[in-house]
Amino acid sequence: MRALVKSQSHLGLGEGAVPKPGPGEVLVRVMCAGLCRTDLYVAEGSLAAEYPRVLGHECAGVIFRLGAGVDQDRLGLRVTVFPWIGCKQCRYCRDDEDQLGYLCPKRKMIGHHVDGCFADFMVVPDDRCIPLEEDVTFQAGAYVEPVVAALGVLRSPVRKAERVGVLGSNRIAGLTSAILRDYAQCAHDSLDLSTGEENSYDLIVETCATTETLNHAFRCLQPDGVLVLKSRPADNVLWPIRTQVEKEITTVGLSYGSLRLALLLLKSKVEIFQDLWSDPVSLSNWEHCFEREAAGEETSKTFFLPQLR
């Protein structure tokens, strides 16, 4: 099979044997996979990994082969794959209603800690595979994880805030705005470093954390305001702690929201998201897509079709 593999010194498409699923695992034929900035961090080494590593963590496909102990009814199932693998033993895993695994202290991420989905096939634990209904496309299925992430903002007091801002102009900002506008019907402003008055917002969602953007967010927030952290930079940034203490600003990091709501939205209100997508391309085009992403040209989501030669 083909796979986009990061080694210690090289990144490129390679050929290898189709992996075999172990007990409790399945082999998924990847039909569509989304490119995320986290994939670039692993590719460039900003997020360290054990090499070689197949990249990619947002995908949908078909269960193609079963490992020992997996129900035969799973064979041929259309699925989306949630990328976090928890230990299933700790209290975070036990108390996780959706069993997403992302709060587990021993969690592993597909495409970072284990091989990912920029390949013809991938092996994952069976419980990471969530069924897709027949009228949900594989492209929509590959977008489940970003939508679940964007829905995390609804766990903040955003609906109670009188004035809300979304800071940034990237895909995270576009997706967050779509959730707030078209699903939550929450009025908000799109902010950048040149907009936003001092002490004018009750709540701001940041989507690209840098020292400059954080300083701007704290400046624009009213005293006793709330800053919702959504981005995941590879490196730490300087924090304006003096301003935070003096203005008594609350900060909250929110990784994910409801998986079930994400699946429902991608089935019944998929038009909310389609303007944020690019047409899928062959995995052979990975280099151009990675270069464009690294250059910041990321207004629309890139999707790969690994099966397309």
C-alpha cells in the first residue's frame, strides 16, 4: 500500500505491506482524510514522534478486515475514526460519556503516537470507529473530528455573553463562526489584530495563539471577561499574566464538544460546513498541499483521497 511517511530525515510517499489488525483492532480502508496543522507539526518535527510514522488523524473509510474478538457485523461498515486512544482504565476514560479518550493522561493520537490515515489502509482499535449513515459522505465523515473540536466552544458561557468575538482568520475561526452563527444562532464579531476596541468584549474565542494575539485578546476583553482557548500551537507562547490578574479575566481551554451533535449536524445541516471545504485531491498532491498549509493559505480544508492514483 501507499502511505505518507515521516522518517527521521525524510517525508514522502512510500510503499509498504498492508498492516494486520491485532486483537480488538480493525483494518480500515481510508476513503477520505483531512489535512490539519497538527499534521504539519509532526511532519516538521515541532511535535516529536517515533519514526517512521504514517501521518494523518482525520479520516473516514470502510472497515476492511477484523482482528480477533471484533464482532463480525463490523465488517464492511462505513465509519469515521476518532483520533484519540485512551487507556480505558483511568477515571477520565470511565467518566467519558462519548468515550473520546482525549483527557486520558496516557492518551495516544493517531498520526502522532501511532500510525495514521494518510495511507490506503490503517489499523485502529475498533472502538475508535464510529458508524456513518449511508447518506453521510466520506468527506463529511473525515470532518467529524474538527466539528467535535469546534463544538467545544458551546461548553463555555458563550450564550450568556452580550458581546462575543472570534479572534483569527484561519479554518478554526471559520468553523467556530459557522457553529456559533448557523447552529447556536449566537451573534459575534470576527476579530483580527487591527480590529476590536479596548474593554469591549465579554467573551473572546482565540483560534491562533501567539504572544501578539493573546495580548490583543486581553486588551479587547472587558474586566471579568472570558477567554476561550481553542488553538494548539506546537510551542509555548508568552502569557500576559499581569493584564489577566488586573482585569480578573477567566481563561478556559476546551478541546471537544459533543460527538453525537457533530454527527447530527454533518447529516442534517452539512451545508453549514461545505463552504469551508476544498474538493478532495489525490494523496499524490500532498507536497503542494503541505506547502500551501505551511504558508498560511488555509482558508478552506484540504482533503485527500488515498485510493485515488
